[in-house]
Amino acid sequence: MEIPQIPKDKFKLLNNKGNKEQEKIGTPALTYMQDVRRRLFKNKVAVVCLTLLSIIVLISVFAPVIAPYGPNVQHATLSNLPPKLGNLNIPGFNGYQNMGGKMVDAYQQVHAPKGTYYILGTDYLGRDLLSRIIYGTRLSLIVAVLATLVDLLIGIPYGIVSGWKGGMTDNFMQRIVEIVSSVPNLIVVILMMIILKPGLISIVLAIAITDWVTMARLIRAQTFQLKEQEYVLAARTLGESSTKIATKHLIPNLSSTIIIQTMFTIPNAIFFEAFLSFIGIGIPAPNASLGTLLSDGQKAFRFLPYQMWAPAIILSIIMIATNLLGDGLRDAFDPQSSD
Amino acid sequence: MAKYILKRILYLFLTLFIIATITFFLMKMLPGTPFSNQNRLSPDQLAIVKAQYGLDQPVFIQYIRYIGGLFQGNLGTSFQFNNEPVTQLIGQRLAPSMQIGAQAMILGTILGILLGAIAAIRKNSWVDTLATFISILGISIPSFVLAVLLQFYLAYKWHIYPVALWDNFQSSVLPTIALAALPLGNVARFMRTEMVDVLSSDYIELAKSKGNSEWQVVVKHALRNSLIPIVTIIGPMAVSTMTGSMVVENIFSIPGIGEQFVKSITTNDYPTIMGLTIFYSFLLILVFLIVDILYVLIDPRIRLGNGGND
């Protein structure tokens, strides 16, 4: 039997135009990272914090260019001068100081050359506080970034190996984690500081040695989930080596966990540096860090409160901004975590 | 349950033993001498002093002695503070630290619960924003910054509280506030998340539909159920309070163990550092253990492993 041929022109596409319109993809398809960026930039608080932190980081990076003086340049005759902002007569920034109940121009008293002014005043050795704060912030940030890097370098491989291998290896590695994490961080940091010579490297090591545990735990838990995924199975079937699977498949998929955790490690490191310097076993003199500046300021705060204000404010701003940015990033990476 | 607790206590001692061993050998590795006037001592005198502290023995014997002493509750004698036994030093100084720590944790927790609950009930209103802001400040601003600022304004400028003194309740107010900020922030944050979760659950809807007032629903149903997970953050809270107390005690000159710890670090008083390290670790591991046990007791949904018939 022959099937009758129906000529093509008997067929007609209905609603040709409308259908196409419906099927069209209106917005460009966003990759995961683009999506994250979009969500992050929609969060006003996070954007403000990101801007603030960027400014602070830029100032610290270009500290030698921006700071008016070197951090350790002393002018013995110009010690303990209050803040003065040019010739502007703003209370608190006019170079006047309360001496025995009277407001006195401190700059005239020490016969400072005309035109000399320190925006945030000077300390007991006549060092410019603004410059010291800029360099101090720089040092604190360097400590935080280095500590976080070391933290990542230990935590990520440890977590991946533990999660990937499983079984006895995992069991053994987790016992170590348990013991390390049951010792209070602060104690380990302080013990490390006593043993190592005080200085930048020791602080970084001391902080990193305790902080990697949290990272390792998170990475391990995630690796456990990821290794059951089909794409990992596919990679294994194709004969990829474990290291390649880790770098090509696991780490990219762990990136959100890593970024979020990093944002919480940084303020932690800044806090520990400031804490150690404050109790006198951190950054050694004459170098400035936010902790040492605050400690110096606290000693003199009765008569020279401005020496304490500036480092306290900068330290608080950095802590608040990193914490809020961390929250923002977490919400951006994982919208379900927020309500 | 009993098996679990026993296992955890065993772990506690194992961890303490490892910590004690590590601190002991670390302290032995340190360069320098514990005696500040060693150069002025004749070899004979030095030998006598060393024998008095047991430092003439081989390191291994010293170690065995130290661990043996630990089992009898003996933490050695201080090199610096009038040769006082370390246990006695800790004993004398425990009360102020405990008082401030407890006050701060209680104050922080209560205020934090209130703040978090109010924020959750008035979710996305200005009250919520304000509460979130306060809790972020509490979490972010280090306790020593807060302590310094409080000392400057409330004590030095306005004379409401003593600048640095330790005698009555008045003198404990500022350090307590400085230490309470962090727990407050943490608890408020945690509480808000929990409470928002609970408020959107079915049993709250049911309670509302039965005609209960909002107050009744919140207090009787929501608050109670949100409180359970707060127990889990007591451990970390104790850690941060302890960390904070070291500097805060220093700033306000409170004769507590935190201040003692910082002092022994700056004077290289190794037996005291070791003793306090072990003591602090013991305290914290104990807190974590108690919290874990409490959690199992409070929340019937968690019954360690074997399906609730333990």
C-alpha cells in the first residue's frame, strides 16, 4: 500500500511568531560566579564594606607614597602633639590641648616651625601618628593575609586528603584535628610566641597553626559529599589521577566554602595580632601594628586620648567590614542560608 | 549514655596528657635561664638552687616527676612569685576571673536572647536592623578596644565607675560589659536565625490558630524551642570570654588568672605558664564536655547513634 504524499505546502505552522517569542532566552545565561557577583553587588552593606576595605588595602599597599613621614621618624622636640588639620579651626583638630583646665595651643608651646601640623598628632617620641597608623594597618593586614595563606595551604590539602581517602587515614587524621582543636587557640598562639622569636613570621605561624583546623574540617565534610558526585566518578573512570581530580574537580567546587571561610579567618588573624601586640608579645618595637598602637594609646589615654582613638577606630572598622563582607559573601554564594 | 560520657572523660585526660607533654618539652627547649640573677651566683649556689627546683635531674626524670605531680594536683612552684606553688597562685586568683567571666556570660546571653528574639519577631523592620547592627558591633569590636573606651569614658571622664580597682561589685561592672559584648553579639545572631526558623514552623501556626495571643505564642512556644541550640555556643563563648579576660583583666588591673598568665609570660615564669596552660585547657575541655552532655540530655532528637534506645 502506498502512503499518499502530502505536499509540503499543506502544512502550516501556527502561531509562528508568538512561539518564537516565548522560547527566546530573554536574559543572558549567568554562570555561577556571575550570579554570585550579582547577588553580592545587590547587597548594599556588602558593597559599602568592600569599598571601605578596598580603600584601606590600597592605602596600605601604597603606604610609602601616601604616609607623610616614615613610621619610625622621630622629632624629639615635637612629642605628644595633638591632632591639627592645617589652619582649619575644627575642635579636636586645631592643635589645642587641655592643660590644667585651659586650652593651650600645643604647637606654639613646643615652638613648632610654622606650617608644621600632624593630622592625627604625634606620639611620645614625636612620631607622626597618621604615618604610624598607615604602616601599622599595613603590617596588620600583611599578618592577616599571610596567616590566611598558610592556613589555606595546610587546611585545604589536609581536608581533601582526609575526606578523599576516608577509612583509617581519615580516622587518624581526624583524631589529630580533634586534639589540636581541643587545645584553646590562644594558648597555642601564646606558647608559639614564647618559643619563637617575636616578629612577623612567628605571629603568622602561631595564628596559622591553630586556624587551619576549621578550614580542614569544612573542606573534609565537603569533599565527602563531592566525591560521590557523578562527575568525580566519571573522572575516575577515565583514569584521572587523584591529584588531578583534586585540583580540577574538587577545588573549584570547594571555592565558595574556601572564600567564605577565608573571610572569617582574616578578622580572626587581625584580632590575634592586635591581641598579642597589645599584651606585649606580638610585633616588637619600634614597628607599628594596630595592636601596638592601641597598647601605646591605652597607656597615655588619660592625657592624650587622641593617641588611642585613631587605632581603635581603624581596627574596629576593619573588623566590622570584614565580618559584614563575610556575611554578604556567604549570602551571595549560598542564597538559601539567608532568610 | 554512660559509655559515651566515660569515653569523653577518657579523651579529656588523654588530651590533657598530650598538652602537658608538649608544653613541658617546649618549655625545656627554651633558651635562657629561669633565674634572673644567674651571673651573680657561684657554681655551688647555682647547683643548690637547681637542686631545689629539681633542675639537676635529666630532662626525662623531670618529666616523669612533673606528670606524676599532675596526677596529685601539683603544678610545680613558681620561679618568680615568691616560690608559691602554682596551684596556690591559681586558687587565689580564680575567684575574680570566675566572677567576671560568669557575669559577662550571663549578661551577654540574656541580652543576646532578648535582642535576637525581638529581631526575629519584628523581622525586616528597623528594630531588626538595629539589633543586627548591635550584634555585629559586639562580634567585631575586640574586647580590649571596648575595655579601653569604657575605661576612658565611664571611669576616667564621667567618674561613674572606678578606673582600675578590685574590691566591690562596682569595680566589676566595666570589665563585665567589655567581656559581655562578644557573647551578646553571638547569641543575638544565633537566636535570631533560630527564632526565624521556629516562627515559620507548623506548630507555631497551630498555636496561633488556637487563638493564643502573640505574647503567649512567642514565650510559650517559639522562645523555648529556639533556646535549645543556644547551648551549643556556650563552649566557644567560654573560649572567647577567657581570651578576652586576659587583656581585660590587665586593663582594669584585676587580680585574676588572665592577668597572672600575661604577667608570667612577660617574666618568663615557665612553671606558672605551664600550670596555667594546663589549667585553662582543662577548664575548656570540661566546658565542652558538659555542653555536649547537656545537649544530649536537653534535646531528645539527638540520641547518640543507636536510634534512641540508649
